[in-house]
Amino acid sequence: MFIELENIHKHFGRVHANAGISLTVPEGRIMGLLGENGAGKTTLAKILSGYQTHDAGTIYLDGKQASFRSPAEAIRAGIGMLHQDPLDVPALSVLENFELGGLQSGLRKSRASAARLQELCKRFGFSLDADAAVSSLTIGERQQLEIVRLLDQGVQVLILDEPTTGISSPQKVLLFRTLHRLASEGISIIFVSHKLDEVEQLCSSVTVLRRGQVAGSLESPFSPADLVLLMFGKALDITERPDVPLGDSLVELRDGTIRTYRLTMDHLTLELRAGEVVGLAGLEGSGQQLLMRACAGIQPLAGGTLAIAGQDMTRKNYREFARLGVRFVPAARLEEGLISGMSIREHYALIDPNQGNVIAWGNAQTQAAEKISEYNIVGSPDSLVQALSGGNQQRLLLAMLPEKLALLILEHPTRGLDIGSSRWIWEHLLERRLQGTAILFTSTDLDELVKYSDRVIVFSGGMMSAPTPASQVTSESLGYMIGGNLR
């Protein structure tokens, strides 16, 4: 299927997300759609897949004009989208999810569906148990399920939005092999990403968006430097991590125990000093998130002691941790960090420390406008937070933090962010480090852990390695440890 987009426009309030985009998607090839956060990539992908309607412009499929009012209409036309967070139903089984949205949903026999599922999985080397609950699958396995579900419905164009976020290296290799095979079979692939190395490795062509417009298109081969120049209009400086003399002991966890219905962690010990950056590595669910939440006062300890700045905080709640200058920035920006449906201005009204019985809307408006300018957030005080890009949501979360902090804990601070936004985030975090703030963070980007950490701790199945100076590890050695070789 040959796709042509002509002069596509889309507004979200004052934000012109797509400002006259025209491009073509060749049949049977993998086309990269690249751009910094807020460039309009996901908006364009959602328009093409029926999740959003465009304000102006025309879509042509094989030369015929088309428009979609829903994802179902787009799928019937042969276009399906794999979202960064798969749109499945965790409470249902793999087979039940496979059947969702099928053109013959009410008439299908489960046996026939199971046979088709098995055939598709065998074809691409996927290992999916038809009877397993989707809630038990990894992100990579949920992606595999969504791919075979869309293929079963006959899509000829597959759009993938940041598909490598949160998946393991073997799953990424399998995903890329699958995409190459689909392209060889005539399926058109649109690979939406901000990761330059992946676009260079996978795509035969790339279109780069900047501020809602097409900045340029390139045919392979192209270099990361070429892509950066199109994305930002300039080369980017490398962020260096300056050496900082560490301060006194700030966090002291002794013989800690954490118990949840999924995982038990025993004999946990951690010491973190003022101005120190400690990175946590491991597969999702290995225990690093539990440790971070315990240090933030969110996850209670079942045993052991925890002190912050010399004060026993073992059985204290998050508010009491916050009074000591501890803050937690979650990975789930809209689910835990921000309030969907509320504007930036309303968020500043909520966090006003001088809030009384009457909301000071004027002060909230001023604060929001100042922070939008200071943190380079693309939006206005009236912008709803769910309409912001992932990078701008992360900037807002950091902008809402107090000026002085003792301990800043972050889950995946740059997940889903482009190279420019990631660099900006770390410049901001390293400035806080210079002020004596200790930083505890987790990331699936092993290079990020090595580059910015003073020490690295690896988690595997609830086990925790001894802290290792970042200067003594590599991304390869961390990957080996994540596999269970913690010594």
C-alpha cells in the first residue's frame, strides 16, 4: 500500500502539533519518522491510524482519498498502530486479546483463533502462551501479541510508536528481525522513534519532523550527525558530568526487607551521600522500583531500618520524607506524577505552599508562565498536561520540584525522550547535584547508567548487587550482571 499525506494540520488549543505536513510512505519498506519530543510524530501517527482526526489536509491510500473516524476504520483500510504502551486488556488471556477487534469477533471459534495465533507466532519466532493472562507478559511479549493481532486483521501498513522503550535486548533483536521480514513481504512499516542508532540500523529512509513540520527526508545510508542536524538545526554539545566532592551520608538503609505479593527482598543495604548519583540497573520487576519507593517513603519496609539525614524514617510516610527534602518522580508521568484533565496553571495552584482557603489563581498563572519559559516547555499555562509530549511532561515534573532538595529519586528520567530532551534533563539534574542533592535513579539505558552514575547497583530477581563505581563497569558487563551474574 502506497500512502501519501498532503498538508496535514492538527491543533491542540494553541499548540500547532502538525503544521502542514506532507510526506509519502513507500510500500514494502521501513520508513523512520524521527523528531524531538513535541515535534508532532505521535500526533501524525495517530491521525494516520484513526486515533485522532486531522483539522485540514488530505490522506491518500494507493491514490484514493481516505479519512478515518476511528482505529477500526483505519484497520479496515489496512493501517494498524502499535502504541508505546500496548492497548490490550491485562485481565484477559492472550487468546482473548488476540480475538479483540476482529472482523468476525462474535462468530469465531476459539479453536480456529488459537490455530491462527500459533501459526503467526511460529512464523515470527514468538513464544506466547494462548492461555496466559496478558498481565503476566513483559512489554516485549505484549508488543508481539499486538503485532500478530493486527496482522491477523489484515493490516498492510504497521505503525510502531517508540517500540523499543522498555523491552530487553533479545526482544529488540527479535522485533527488528520481524520488521525486516514484514517489509520483505510487502508490509509498509512506519518506525516512530527518537533513537538515532536504531533508525540508522533499521530504516531504509527517514523523515524528520521539527516543530510540527517536515525538516527533511533522507535515504539510507545516513549518519546520526545528519539526523541530529535535521532534528535540532544544529549539532549538540556533549553533556559532561563534572566531579563533585561528596558530602555526608544522607541515606542509610540497614538490613532492609521489602515484601509484596510478587517479590520478597531481604538484607537490603544502601548508603547514599549528599551530591552522589547512584544508578539502578535491572529488568522490570527485579526490585529496583521497590527500593526506590522505600527510600521515598512510599513502600513500607517489612524489616530493617531507614534513616534520612540522620533521622529514623523507618515507619514514616511520604509527607514526612518530603519535609526532609525527599522527592520522587515516577516513570508513569500521567498516572502518578501529573493529573490528567488539569492544566499547567492548575497544577501550580495545587502545589502552592501558601495555599489557603482561596486559590490564588493569579500567582498560579505567574508561576506557570515563569516555569514554562525557564524549562522550555512547549505549551501555555492553560495547556492540559495530557496534551504535552512526554519530554514536556517530564520537564513540567522537574519544574514543579522545590528549589532545594536533599534527595531526588527518579524512575526512568529520560524514557521515551529524544537526545536533546535527555541532554537537557541531565544538565538540570547535574546542576542539582552541584547543590548537594543526592540522586537515585533507574534506567533501562545502560549507557546512561554508566555515563551519569558515581556508582551502579544491579538487581536480578529481587537480589541486589554490591554498589560498583561506574568507572569500573561497562554497558556490556552490566548486561551480564542483569542476566543473574551479580558477582
